[in-house]
Amino acid sequence: MNRSMLLAITIFATSAALVAVNAKPFTYDLPEDKAAFKPGPNLEVVQGNCGSCHSSDYVLTQPQGPKFKKDFWEAEVTKMIKVYGAPIDEKDVPKIVDYLTATY
């Protein structure tokens, strides 16, 4: 090891020690996690199928209210499969629709 490298390592180690001595802990509040799917029936199926392509934030951008329930979610899941190529097994479709209908 040459003299310049040894000097650089010494300066770095000294600086790191000074920073560590002067560091003060702080706390902060994290925002509510909105990128996770809400608890509901068949959550694991939704996480495994839908969560592989997008977060739950995408679901929150969909229309909501009483008229946007089962028929709406069936159409959305079908669109994800047929238009966007989502690799969702047909047996999982009713479970995903039940989850979305009950939860959103």
C-alpha cells in the first residue's frame, strides 16, 4: 500500500468516526401504506396474480360506488387477461372478482 492510499484511508476513517460521534437519532412518521392490497377474501390470490404487474394504487384509480361492483370487476379482470395479457388462471378469476367486489 502506498503512502497516498494510507493517508486517504486514515482521513476517511477519521471523518467517518467524527460523523458517527455527531450523529443524532431522529424519528418520523411514515405515510399510510397505499401500495398494498387491503385485507379481504382471497387476498393471496389477488396478490399473486394482480400484484405481479401493479400495486393496489391501480385499483384505487378505478371508478367506485354501488354501480361498479361485480359486473364491472369481471369486465376489468377479463380486460387484464385478454387485452394486457395478464397470466391469470381462469379458476382464479371468480376469486379475484369476489375480492375486488367485496373490498373496493
